Amino acid sequence: MKKRLKLRVNGEDIDLFAEPSRLLKDVLREDLDLTGLKEGCSSGYCGACTVLIDNKAVKSCLVVARQAQGHEITTIEGLAHDGRLHPIQQAFIDRFAVQCGYCTSGMILASKALLDCNPNPTEDDVKKALVGNLCRCTGYVKIVEAVLAAADMMRSSAREGEKV
Amino acid sequence: MSKEFSVIGKSIPRVDARAKVTGQGKFSADLKIPGLCYAKLLGSPYPHARIKKIDVTRAQDLPGVISVITGDAPENRLYGDLYMDSYIIAKDTVRHVGDPVAAVVARSEDIARDALDRIEVEYEELPAVFDVEEAMRPDCPVVIHPDMLKYTRLPKPNLRYTPAPEGRKNVFEYFQIVKGDIDRGFAEADLIVENRYTTPIGNAAPLETPVMDAWFETDGVLTLRGKTQSMHQVKAAICNIFHLSPSKVRFLVPYVGGAFGPFCHIWPEIIAVLIVMTVQRPVRLAFDRTEQFTLSGQKPGRVIYVRDGVKRDGTIIARDITFITNYGAYAGPHGTQALVKGCTGGAISLYRHEHFRFRGYAVYTNTCPAAAFRSIGSSDMHWGMEQQMDIIAERLKMDPVELRRRHIFKEGEEDIVGEPIHSIGAEECLDTAANWIKLKEKPAPAPGPWKKGKGIALVGHWVVTEMPSWSYVKVHKDGSVEVRHAGCELGQGCDTVITQIAAEEFGVPVDKVRLITRDTDVTPFEFYTAATRLTYYIANSLARACQDAKRQIFDLAAPRLEIPAHELALGNGEIYVENSPGKRIKISDLYSPIGFLPVPGGEILGKGFFAEPAIPYDANGRSPKQWAAHPYMAYAVEIGVNTETGQVRVEKVAGVVDVGRALNPKLVEGQIEGGMGQGIGGAIFEELILEDGRVLNPSFVDFCIPTIMEIPTGKNVASLITPPLPHPKAYNGVKGVGELTIVPFFAAVGNAFYNATGIRICDLPLTRERVLKAIFGPQLEGHVPARDEGSKIASSTSTSPSEQANITVSMPLSSILKANNAITNGDG
């Protein structure tokens, strides 16, 4: 039996009805058409379905949608504002960290979770933060470069912000 | 090549990057049409069995089930790429675990899955064969396709294959290349080095699993939408198999989440078509991760014997390769054309040998059918060939770089099969890689149980012939350019370089170029996006389409400017004359005030075609034209080996490519790094474990592809591109890159492993178990490494080559090992 479900997704409150066992991945992809998160293994290993819950990177194939009630969910669709890309998105473009794009939304969100709590990560920090996100195309080299470049960008815009 | 370019050769951002970083780019599973039903396949639990009875009643009765389709379906038929050897849904006989015996179509995927459990099938088990060398013996008691010689063979005029050679009933294709007199070569050799190498069954494992939707439009057009590397070829095959009009079939391709080979052919499209023709409703056939690992075409396992005859001065005068591929149960589903020949493109284009022989066997076994995977066997072949080079160098106390350098073909020289080759940057790749890793210096000592080693490998690769390309170009009134092409953007970046070429040819910024693609209805025919061919071919056909369009523009402008058409130039939407600033008009000036172009057709539409026909092989596999171009690559690696745990860690990598002109260097770097990533996976982790034909590790937990932790990054990686060399047909020197970047990786790691440990491992991958067995050999069961003068060879334990009915060598493994370690007079 479907039950009422209240989610907060990308800053918007959403009311819907869903089976109690329905996975967050399926609610987001199928009920809310947020198809930026991808399904790669449905068992928590590939990270293609990564979303942010209260700014932590979470694999949405391992979360029942009800568990996410009362929390702030962010998907890749919620990252750019007014057509302005988030610095991590921009860095992924500038550094050629995208190939097929299937892992990209998960990679970017997992990177955001890292940079939000560690604005000055080392190469090793980046690798540890992304260990749960598989990529089969890039060999990860440019992904690491992009995250470090985004950290740079975000630090300098934070400094700019302080000056103003 | 002093020509200045404004767009090509520059690392402009990917044209698809914004769509992908914002999550807006749609992949197959992201799109759904109303009324979609879901199909699931029931596979055989046995590797080889006769189907005695199928009862689908209980499945049919489950609410939500629309149809259960079995081998009796009227549209079920034999199909194949080279041989028609496979029914879409098995009829009478199943030949591998997972061989589809029924398809359920239901309102939801869950219902379809539940219904599978309610289908009752009675089987009579048959004896099965899994080991490829056992299967190829003439006396193998299991014959997988008793009717093989009666199957319809599709014409492949350029390929010269023989089925069932030497009475080997499970060998469906045999292909050979013979140069010189191989026996004389070995007789004249001072040293003979021979080894048996193996590579495992693997899987391309793209992040996106296969999704194929099929439906009929109201006008009766059969529409397919899903993941492929080859929309037009698949469409053509489907039209042939089901006798459909090409005007009634359409293939749409959303973004593709990685492909790497297995998506070149008609699987699983063929099943989706059978289902939609049967149920006449929109249907989705999607594989989950387990099915990707068990049902989509596998990277085949291979056994490679390499025997080299060497003169005292280091000249390898004779090289004899026997290349045995385990294709699994069918040649049909995944296409085998050129899979036996394909891998030879590297072996014949790099090193000079007076005597050479290649014998390739494609063998049926009762395992899941194989498909192409990045380099269609070349990485496997070079796993053997490039370790041989190091073994020979060590035996002769020569520098391994110098030994290789000495054998590299010179510009214009005839390759092994008799074709002159051009644009050979192999030596520069080799030297650059060796210098970067400082190959002559010992690695820094490692702490505790770790040992470090360095290794290098060099390869030649190929761009295929015989697969022409077509492009259309339309020029709009504002000077913007529309390109119609059917290359598949798989992540490699073809849409970006195609945009760059059109922008370069018309002298417009890249944002004035629009691509129309991903749809067979509006694009010209294109062969598959595979075999390192797309950039080479499409660059040439697109350049011709651009020239055709420009010619039309100049013909229209010439009378207006009163200048002969051939003196005109084009840039930024204007037609002008070099050095005459006053003489120019805009493309828009050619149009009537209300916006039409007063010519037949009313538009500027350029068409381009480019072909490289092959000259068929003679009986010895010789031909003056079989390959369009040869890119080259060297990897140099430094690895660490933990001698207590068996862990192998790749710590530093330099990948150096000669791809001709890099249209977009950052994209080429991305290919190198991606090849390195898959190379690390294949070298250390990736292996499908089969027990009686059943895959035991069909998940990312058990089939480990590298995570970010296994990859060297930052200053530990160098992706380097050598300067382009002239090539007679390549568009501005562009060759190709795709597959190339995995090919030398395995052997570079193998050589580094030897450098670190003094042990030569001949079987991939270098798992902890295999490494420990190699190190502690005698203490570990089932493993007998040979030992001598400080060099050990650990080879796999299956049948020695001599027992293989003389297919390869006349010496048992023990004497090969002896020969390997002593300069002989060529008689032992």
C-alpha cells in the first residue's frame, strides 16, 4: 500500500505517495524524474546513484526513501543556480574529468561532500573521498585534478567573499 | 606540417560536458515511452543440455504477465555475424549457462522476474567442454555445433578463414599469416625462446548496463532506442535477419555510458526485436549488473604461444605465434568478423622479422559467448610478445629498449604481410617512456616486504580498412554549420572532435557548429564506433563533405565577386579573396531576401564519403593493403610487489602515444589514462571465475575493476603525445587512439614484475593468489615453477603445448624453459 512521503529535494518540499519499501533511487529517478543520478549496480558498490543527504554523500540505492524524510536531499540537478554551474561542475568541464558521464553526477556530489567539510584537501584526501565511486572511462586522473582545481577555485572565491 | 590550425589540435572543452555535469544528458534508462512493458530472460542453468520440455502455464497465469516467449515463437530464427549459428531464443539445445530459453514480458520488471521462477523446463544434460585447448583437440569428445559446416556463412570477402582446420570440430575459424620459412628461421637461430601465455575471460564492465527499448510507431516503423556502438550496422543486420525494409526501421541512441567493444553487434537488440514483434507493445529489455557480467558478450580468454628464434647479435629472425581464443558457445550474437584477424594488426606492424607465422584459432566452448573488448585481443597477444622481448634481451644481456629499437620498421618499409607502412612514431614512444621512468636506474628501495620494479612495453596498433564513412554538412544562411554523422559518442569525445573539424574547415567558432546524430533516420550510414577507426574515417569523410559544401558556396559566389571559384576562401560566414580586402560577401548575401537559396534543393548540402578498400589476403595471409593506419604506444611503469601478501601496486606510469595529430590533446590524454585504468584492472584484478561454465563472480564486489585508490595520479602519471608524422591518407595526420591505450599495459606490468621479483608470470591477472604461488611455488599446491640461474618462469599448469596435437611446438614446456635459458644452436 502506498503511503504518504514528504521529502525535501533540492530546496523544494515534495509530497508524494510511495510504497514504504521504495528506494530513494527509484523515488528520485522515477517519481520525480531526477534522472541525473544513475543506476550502475543497485548494490552500493559503483556510486553512480550518489546523492547528498544533509551534505553527506549517500548511495541512493541503499536508502529507503522514508529514511530520508526530514533531511535535505541534493541531487545533481540542484547544484547549478540560475544557470551558473557549481565550481566543481565547472572544474569537471575545464579539466576534462568527464567522459561517458555515467559516473559524473555521483563523482561531483561525492566531491562536494568532501570539499564542504575539507576545503583544502590533499590528493590523497580526494582519492579517499571518491573510493566508493567507480569510473570505467577516465582512469580517475583528471577527476582528481578537477576536484583539486575546484577546491582552489572555491577557496579563492571564499577569500574574495571575505574581502567584500 | 607547418600549417597553422585555429581549432583542431586545441583542447577545446567537450561539447557534451555541460549536459553531463548537470545531469541533463539523457541515457537510455532515463527515457521512457508510455505503455512500456518489461522483458526478462530465463537462461539455462546447464552449460550444455537438450531441452526436453518447457511449461510456461504457471508463468503465463501470473497477473501482469503479458507474454512468455520460447524457442517456438514464429519470429525466432537463426542469426549470426559470420555464421548463422545461434537461435535468438534457444531451440532444442542450450550451449552455455544463461543461454536464453524463454523471455517473459510483463507490466513491471518485478513481475517479469517473478514469472521466470514459474517456468518449468526439463533438460537432458549433455557433456560439456570449457577449456579452450581441450575443445580444440581433433579428438575432443564434445562437439558443440555438430552442424557447423552446414551453417550459412555470411560473405566476408576480405577475410580468409577456414572452419574446422585439421579436423578440429570445435574450431569455427582458423586464420594464418606466413612469411618466409619459419622452420628455416628456427634452424638458423642461436637461441629459441618460447612461452605459453594466457589471459582470462573478462568483461568490459561499463558503468551503464545494457538497456534496449523497442516499439512500433503508428506508421509501422520499428523503433529501437538504446545503447550501441553501431546504430546503422545493427539496423542493417536486423533488416536482413527479419526481412524488414530499411525504411521501416529506426535506431535512436541516447548518451552511452561507456561501451568498450561488446556493443558493436546485435545483442541484445535482436531479442528486443523478437519480443516486440511477438507482443506488439513497447518493450524494454534491460540487463542488471549480474546480467551484464553473465549475458553480455565477454572479453574472451586466450592462450598465446610465442616462439622466437634469435641470432646471437640480437636479431629475432623468426617469430611464431599461436593464438587461441575461447569464443564460448556461439559466434553469432556478438559478431566475430575480424576478431581473429584483428589482433594481428599490431603483430605485423611494429617489428621486422625475416620469418613469421601467425596461426589464430577461434574455438567454441560451453561458456558465455565472447564479444569484442578494447583491442580485440591485441592486448592479450602483446602480453606475450612484449614479455618475450624482455626475456630475449636478458638472455642476450642486451638493453631491452635497444633490442626493440633495432626491430622497429622504418618509414615506408613493408610490414610483415607486405604492406608499406607510414607514420611510425614507435621509437619516439619507446624512448620517451623509457626516459620518463628512468628505466636504466634501479627503483628506490622499498620498505619491508615490498619490492619495486620497472618495466616497459611497446606496441603497434591499427585502424581497420573496409569500413567506409559518410558525412553530410549543411550550411545555413548565418554561416552556421550542421553536421550529420552517425559516430557514437561513447565518452571518448567523438562529438567534440567532429565539431572541431567542421569549425576548422569552415573557419567558424565551435558554437556555430551543430551536430545532428544519434538517429538513423537523419544520419548517413556509418560503420561501428570501434576498432580505433571512427576519428580516422569520419575526419576524412567530413572534410570531404565540407569541401563539397564549400565548392557549392564558391560556385554561387564566384559570379557575384567576378572571381574564379577556385580562388575563393571561406571564413566566419564570409566568402573572400586572399589579399583582396574589398572582395568579400557574406553567405547570407547569396540568399534571397526572404531566406531561400535560389539553387536546386534550396540549400547548401555537402556530402562526403571516404573508403579504404582492402586487397584480399592470399592463402598465406599476405596482402599489400589491409590496414588504414598504425598508431603506436609505449607504457613504462613502476610497480611495487608485496612479497608477503602478493599485492601488486602500480605506482608510476608513463603512457606515450603516437596517434598522429591529436585533434584535441586533452581528450587523447583522457584515452591514455582510461586505458591505463583498464590496464591496471586487467593486469591485477579482472577475471571472471567460471565453474562448470557458471560465472561465480558477477558483481563489482567480486569482479573488481580499479577504484580511484588503485590508480596513480598527479605527478605519478604522464600522458604524453608524440608529434604527428606525415601519413598519405590521414586527415592532417590524424590516426586514432581508442583501443591502443590498453594494449601495451599488461606486458609493461609483467616486465616490471619480473624486474621486481626475478619471476616471470605468464598468466593474467597478477592476483595475490597467483603472485604468492609464483613466489612460494613449491609450497603451494598445483604449481610447479621452473627454476634456474636466478630466473624463474611460472606458467600455468594445464596441458603442455606438445600434447596439443602438434598445433604449436614440438618441445615440452620443460625443454622450452631450458632453451629459454641457454644459447643453443637452434636444434633444441
